[in-house]
Amino acid sequence: MKTKIAALLATLAFAGAAQAAPTYLPVGAQANVGLSTILNGGWTECYVGTMAQFIGNNAENVLNACTGDYLMMAGRATGSDTFLALAAALRADTIVNTGMSSTGSHVANGAQWYFSPNWSWGFTTLGDDLSENQCDTSDSPLSMCLHTVNGAGGYRINDIAGLNDSTAYQKVFFQASAVEIPEPASLGLAGLALVGLAATRRRKSA
């Protein structure tokens, strides 16, 4: 009986599982967020480097290390526990190729994201104008931009620009995995099935 119940629950859980985002998934670009908020919200650090460090022509130094379902790009003063800017979305949405355009972007989880190999990668607030050459040089007070060009590091965190050779500021990436949770209908089916199994066991015992 115990074996049957376990098998039934496993089958129903698999069939009715849904994916849930990490508990901290802010919509849009954010400013002044504490490290504890991120870590306690289901994220783990997967890449950290100064703004002077290259991330590769295809951002491979980051993407090879950060393979979770969700990705967060964040910037801070080196060693600080407070992030000056961050944005997060499904990993696939953060790396939609928007081309070597001066205004190309992709809206994901309330922020404008842009990515192109041998060009740049970053985000800005929804509705902000973009002027990507290669990084966004527009007046975007809540934004980040990193070069995807070997030989150039990260350009800006908010309105702090020209950080290509800076070790005073860091780019930090976090990843999170979607959590499998049973759907309510599946929980109901599981309950009915357990009641049925219990009734069958009582009849056999009688």
C-alpha cells in the first residue's frame, strides 16, 4: 500500500508541476538593493568581476558560469553590500540579440534589455531613450551597460560612466532556478486518490 501511494503521488506531482519564480523577482530596474534581499530571495552569485574585466565577445565568461533559469545583472561599488542598480528576468530574455543598433532593446520583466555579441549588454528603465554606441550613452539614471568586446570592460552603472578600466566598481551576476510546485488541481486529485486507496484497504481488511 505504501509503495502504491508513493508511486501515485510521484506521478501526480510530475504531471501537475508548475514553475515558480524566485521569491525576489523585482519588476523593472531597481536601485539601492541590499545583498541580503537578493540572497534571501532565492538567488546565488554566479559571477563577479570589476568593471575593468572583460566578459568576452559573446559574454561567455558570464554565461558559462550563470546557467540558471533566471539571471540578474547588478552593479555596485567594489565590496559593497548595496547594489546601485540591478535588473532580473528569465535568462533567455536577457540575451535576446537586439543587434548592433543604437536603439534596439527587448522588454523583459519591466526593463529594457539589449544584447549583441561584439557590441554591448545592459538594461535601462522602461521608457528610457537609448543611444548605444556601443554602450548606452544616453541620460539613463537607472541603468547598466557592459561591453561585449575583448579589450573593453563595463561602461556604466547608472550615471557613473566611463568605467571601462575601473576596479572601484563591480559587475555581479546572480542566478536562480524555477521552483517546481504542484498545481492546485493536482493536489486535489492526489487527495481523492488517497481517499480511494484508503477505502480499498478498509474493504480488504473487512
